[in-house]
Amino acid sequence: MHDIRLIREDPVSFDAGLARLGEVAVSSEILALDAARRAAIGKAEAAQAERNAASKEVGRAKAAGDEAEFGRLRALVAAKKDEIAALEEEARAQDAALTDMLLGLPNLPMPDVPDGDDEDDNLEIRRWGEPRVFDFRPLEHFELAAAQPGMDFETAAKLSGSRFVLLRGAMARLHRALAQFMLDVHTTENGLTETITPVLVRDEAMVGTNQLPKFAEDSYRTTNGWWLIPTSEVTLTNTVRESIVDEADLPVRMCAHSLCFRSEAGSAGKDTAGMLRQHQFEKVEMVSVTHPDRSLDEHERMTRCAENVLERLGLPYRTIVLCTGDMGFGARKTHDIEVWLPGQDTYREISSVSVCGDFQARRMNARFRREGGGRPGFVHTLNGSGLAVGRCLIAVLENGQQADGSVELPEVLWPYLGDKRRVTHDGVLA
């Protein structure tokens, strides 16, 4: 959520930031609501002062035997009570309208974020690894002989409908191995604290990480009011909700391997083949809570944490900066990491690492206590995939595929697979 004081101080810059995102100027409407709210508060405070003064005079009038003045003052006190209640209700209504408007506005991009309309305007900043040259036509993951016995879409469809998959045997174990490998790297080498969180959350948690109110249709809600998390960014980030963290304890760095649930309401017809875009999937998520002065350095660090996982797996990738038209609602700047998928002959997103500034912290009221004293400040929050497990499985299968339909596996995974080094063409670890 945005700081109303900054909008008051420089509404032109605020509207200019929104314009970069293709949003209309709204500062005048925001400031009108803010002015009405503040005016109602001011009138309520003035009326309360008048009531307090009249209340003090009531006793004096009674003691002096001035019944007329006594009656007038008692009537004034009663009238002011009703006036104050009406003004306070007006202020609450204006405050609710202002909050609703601010909650519906996206975060503003950093100055160095490239302007653009869509993914075609994103800026590539580096690549790692050379895509393998095949002497046969590489297949997509769901076409591979090695994957087909353990990647069952038909049974999943009977159970749950489209965009679900049932993994069994070698595919299930390889998927688990990838998640374990990621967690081990992040916890033993990258300094993240492994965390197991709920996958059901209240409205407040979804509001805190900007899934609500704007993107309700993209998530699933239970009949008794819980939300299934679209990513453990929601739960990890909200661990600092309504709290004040000591500056000395920053940064807080966490990771979690969790189920994720997305309705994919806005992606009808996209990536319907295979397991690239599912309603239920797994991710190893990274979240950092930092001092405002160090969030940009943390953004680079988190990006390198995700990139390193791909490098250890030997998977070629490229890193891009998202343009204003492709950036998420809560981000000020985002690095997307795209892994090479030879079956599609293109790079596809496998991690998105974003710095949100104090946008989420204001929604959560998450602050830090300064070492030198003074008023607590809002923390900065960051999140990123480290990585999407299912998409990593796809990349390992497609990049390691052989002409006979088998798959050679990355060496770093061998210890997690009982020293098995490949998946045979009939879907067995060997």
C-alpha cells in the first residue's frame, strides 16, 4: 500500500509512476478523500472540545441555581454527542474508501525499470550456459518415453479435472529429489531458514501480500473462508505481520517447500499441454525481510541464489528485468530467470525474484525498531522462487533426454536418488 504522505507531497510524481504502468491518474481523487477524512476528523475533534467545555460548565450552572443555563448546556452536551458520533462515522467511511482505493493500486516501478507494454519489452541482463545441440529432434517433457510411465495426466483428470498431474515412480522420486536439493542449497549455503507453513490462510494474510482484494479470482477459497495459498510467499512474508523487528535481527531470510494453488483464471488456453501450468504445484520459495537501505543488495543476492541452483543442475538460463507492463502488482522491480527448454526451443520462466519496498509492509504493519532509537520504520520485503519444482523437473528431463527416450540426470542429484544416474526409456531409475 502507498504512503498517503508521499502522495500529498508530490501527487504529480505519483501519477507519473502510475502512468508508467498504464494506470490512470488518481492522485486528485485520493487527495479529495483524504481531505474529506481529515476535515471530518477535525470537525469531530472541535465538537469534542466544545462538548468537554460545556460539560465543565454544567456543574457550575447547577451550583449557581441558573436552571435556564443548566438546561441549555445539558442540551448542548447531548447535541454535541450526536454530532461527534455522526462526524466519526463520516471519518470512518472516508477512511475505508481511501483504504480501498489505495489497496487497489499497484506498487510504483523503480526508475531503472524499463518501460514497456508486455514481455517483448523485457530487458535481458545475462545468460549462463550454452543450450545443448541435439543430433535428433528434442521432445517436450510429456512426450519423453522415460517420463510417460510416471507422468499420468489421464488419472489426474479423473480425480480433479484438467491441469493436474499424478506423478509416480521415478518421476515422483526425481521431483522430491529436486525439492530436497534446493532446500539443502538454500539452508546450508545461502543462509535461509527452512520453514514449514500452513497452506490455508485468512483474508488478512492475502491482503498483506497483495493477492486481495484485486486478485481474488486467481486463488481458491474454502467454504469456511480460508484461502489456499498461491505461494508460500504469503505465509513467509506474513510471519512479520503486526510486529516490530529489531534492526539488529535484519535481514530475516526464510525458505519453504510447499504446495501452491492457483486458479489460473487469467490464463485460459495457455500452456495446456503437459505440466508447465498447473492448478496445483510445488515451489521452494525464498522470502527476505530487510532494512530499507539494503533491499536492493538483497534483491541481487536472492537472484544469485536462484541462479546458482540452475547452474548446479547444469541448466542453461537467462535473467531478465521485467518491463513496467509485465511486472507484478506488488513489485517495484523484478528479475525473471528463464530456463532453456529444448522441447519448446525457448526459454521459460522458472523463477521470479521481486523487491517490493515497503508496499507489503504497510499492508501488514510490519516495522523495525531502529538501533539509535526513534520512530519505528517499515521493513522492506522481497520474494522469489528458488525454484518452481515442477518446472525444474521439466527442464531436467528435456535437457537430459537421449535419442532412445532415456534421460541422463545431473550429478548433484545422484546422492538424492540412491546413486541412480538416469531414467531409462521405460521410466525406471538406473
